[in-house]
Amino acid sequence: MILPGIVSVTFRERSAIEILEVSSHCGLKAIEWSENAHVGPGDEVEAHNLYTRTIDSGMQVAAYGSYFRLLANQQPEQVFRESLIAAKALHAPLIRIWAGTVPSSAATPDYYARIAKEAKLIAEMAADEGIKLALEWHRGTLTDTNHSSMQLLDEADHPNLYCLWQPTPELSIKERCEGLHELAARKKLLNLHTYYWEGDIRRPFAEGIHEWSQYLAQIDSHEDRYMLMEFVMGNTFEQFRTDAAALKQLLNHLS
């Protein structure tokens, strides 16, 4: 089933305790902890403490949101190892990474090949720790279109490499649905990062219910994954509470 949750970087200026309190009070079930806001790479002690606090709050750890970018580090294995240390102590089932530093429109065949090689390397490192690796569907990277995302998955060709999906503004609703459907059909879809924008303008999630109903129609709602709220309008807890209620209402209609 699909469980509602939050990406902690949504409130990067708030403490982990504040985020846990408001999320649990809203009835959310899980959280992706951010590497650059709430638990740093390599910080095994703090990661374990945060795992304990999360479980004690009645929530689950959905993921570790790293900021590791493929082909952005001179020593990728060493850099990614630090993210792995934190993710393992956090008991995170997956680590989120980014597919490079350039958009697909500017990527050469050689760039694809080198990205795929490094993705395969760190996917294997994560697999050795029992943790899944997920590319975030994101503008300015090789997951900015459906075609480029599938091409990268095909070139890397690793069973432990997946995707996290979100509705990037550059794609139409039709294109978003097509990409989501293909990811689901390939069994390469993990969590959904959930928000509603008009262009690049954040709006209340309730206004996007019809749109999100189309997205959810592309996947099997009985498969286990998380819908994690992000990009709250105004960055306020008040709006977050309203959005969380709308998200839970949407998921209740699926059951």
C-alpha cells in the first residue's frame, strides 16, 4: 500500500524533532531524512539517534536523501561510502542520488556511458549493504525526460538501481503519466515526491488532487511505497497540515 510521509528538507530550517512532531500529529507515516539538513554523511551516531526518535514517534524511515551526484566527485566511492554509513545507521531502505550535473539535452554518449558506469558501481556498493539506490527524477540531470531516464537505466543495467518520481514542470501531464507508467511497468519505481505547482509556483496540494489522481492511476496502489510531501507553499506548518490532510484524503480513496 501507499503510505503518506514527508521529505525532511521541506523544512530545512526546522529541527528534526519539530518535523517529527508535526508530521506524526498530521497522521503521516514516514520520513525521508535529508543529508544536507538533518543528518550528515558519515554521522553514524546522529543517524542512529534519529532512527530511534523516528520509530519512537510512530513513523518509519522512508529513505536517506543524499546529495551525491554522479560524476561530480573525484573519488566517488569514498564520498558515497559516507552516505552509506549514515543510511545504514538510519535503517534507511534506500538512498536518493542525482543523475549527474548536466541536462540530457547537453549530454554526449560518452557522458551517458560514464554516468552509467558510476551508477552501476555505487548501486553495487548499496546492494552490499542491503540498501536500494534511487535516482531522483529531476530537471538539469539525466532524469529530466522519460527517454533519457530509461536510457540511463538501460545503460547502467543494475538490479539495485531504481527511480524516485516527481512531477517536473518541463513535462506535460501526459508525459508525466507516460514516464510514471513505464517506470512502474519496469518495476523501477520506488517512492513518489509529492507536491503541486502551477509552473514553478507552489500551490496548496488540494488544488492538484485531480492531477495526482491521474498519476496514481499509472501505478499499482497495492505495492508498498511512500508518497512524501515536499515544497509546501510558504514553507509554513499551517499549510503543511492542510496539505497532509488532502494527501491522506487522496490515499483513502485508493483503499
